[in-house]
Amino acid sequence: MARTGLAALLAAGGLVAAQATGAQAINAPAAETRAAANPYERGPAPTVSSIEASRGSYAVSQTSVSSLSVSGFGGGTVYYPTSTSDGTFGAVVISPGFTAYQSSISWLGTRLASQGFVVFTIDTNTTLDQPDSRGRQLLAALDYLTQSSSVRTRIDSTRLGVMGHSMGGGGTLEAAKSRPSLQAAIPLTGWNTDTTWPEVRTPTLIVGADGDTIAPVASHSEPFYRSLPSSLDKAYLELRGASHFTPNSSNTTIAKYSISWLKRFIDNDTRYEQFLCPLPQTSLTIAEYQGNCPHTS
């Protein structure tokens, strides 16, 4: 009986081992196939909790860039994943608004970088620079980041995006218009006297605020969105109970949809499509959301 019991245990153990080996054999090719289909996926599979969290899965380091060491913009701070084991990352440059400094949008630096991006929050040449100038400065900062910065080897220069607040948001549209190769653009309560952007070819998420009295959505964010080509991957998120300055402090709704947009279009990571399509519904934090689904880029 003892021998019979032992034999049964050994047989069962062999079956479990075989099943485990079989599962590995099945899962490994699946993972390899997924990686081959999209070599730009970074980080674990996303969940609502992971994109709403104040920090993602990557530890983050940062380095300051003096205005004296660059040209075309006013220096800034680079936030980047500390690990190099996943290869290169996409990169995003973010501009502050009128009269503001990079400190006003610094919360986005660590938050986005911890999700698997190199993020550069910049100062502009002067705090009074207009949107067209801020657009040129965003592009100058991207060029510095990918060509001259100390983290350039961590960046895939084909996977780049721009963001900005207020006049920096208007500058974001200017940058996207000037450089169609950009993979993503996110104006945050953007301001620009030019309200028509049919030339933009970059997937664009426009974020407005229902209580914005400086760049009211009716005369800024909404016409920006409507003027974008109908064939473009685009979305309009209007924050509920928010002001023009809501993007200047940590905001879960802004972070959640910015992360999803950047992941989807800079990293081509369709795992994040679930947070953008079907279109998010109105809620305590969302007054309105428009967009085209499914995305095609």
C-alpha cells in the first residue's frame, strides 16, 4: 500500500510538473508574441488602480538642467525611470503657463515618469512668452532631451509627446502643428488666440475646466477640439468643479487620462485603450467627454 501510495504521489507530481511546463511553454510564446507585436510596452498590465495611483511601478530619478547650458528654452528638470532593464522610453516635454515656472507643473514629472516615460518640465525664456514661442521652446527642449541631455540614451527619439498648461497648452498645439511626427499632445486648460487647428496630425487630448474664467472652454478648449480633423484620434475632457489652475496641483483625473493617452499613442500600448474607449462617462470629476473610438493610430 505504501509503495502504491508513493507511486501515485510521484505520478501526480509528474503530472503537475508536466502541466506547469506546458503552461510555461504556452505562456512564454504568448508573451514573446505580444512583445514582438509591440516592443514599446513598458510596465505591468494596467488597472484603474495603477493609473490612478500617485506613483507607478518605476522608481524615478531626476536631474536639473540649467538655462545657461541650453538654448531655445529656459532649462528645467528631467524625471526618468531609474532602471534601464526595459530598454528605452518615450519622452514628454511639459510647458508651464503665462507668468508661471516649471514648479507649477512639476507634479506631473514624477507621476508620469513612474509610469515609464522620460519627462522634462521646462521653464520658458521669459514668463511672458506667448503660445507660438512656447511651442518652439517645447520642440527645442525635445531636441535637447534626445540629442544632448545626460539621459538621451534612455530615450527612443521616435516616441515623443508634448504637454502644457494655459499658454503652454496653446504652445502644445503650436508644437504639434509644427512637428507632425509627434506621437501625442495634451493641452491642459489651454489658451491661444488661434482657435482652429485643422493642420494637427498628432493624436490630441484636450483638457478643459468647467469653471475656467481665464480660458473659458467655450472660446478655447471646445473650439480647439472641434477644429481638429475628424479623422484624427482626438478627445475632449472637461473637468467638473475645476478652474483654470486645476492642472497646477496633483489631480487624479488629469493624471489618469494623460497616462492612458501617452501610453496608448507614444508607446502604442493598446492595453490602455480600455480607459479611453468606450468613452468615459460623466461623473463627479468629469463634466463632459468627447472623442472618437476605437482609435486607429
